[in-house]
Amino acid sequence: MNSNLVYKKEPRKELLNDETVLISPRHSIDHNRVTSNIYYAFCTF
């Protein structure tokens, strides 16, 4: 798993109520494209 770039990136953090919490990474462009295609397929069905 050390070759996977997701594990090499610095984790994203956010401050909530004076407490630092980890948040999930952003979606990739490919993920958004696939999601859009699925949405379109259901809308035109």
C-alpha cells in the first residue's frame, strides 16, 4: 500500500468547535465523471 498516492498525501484537517478532526479527501475528476454519467442514465430512463 505504500505505492498508493492516497496514503502519501497529508490528511486533510478541519477545526470544529476548537477540535481538529480529519476529513475525507476530495473526489477525483474521474469519480465526478462517473457519478455524472450514472445520474444522466437514471434521468433519461
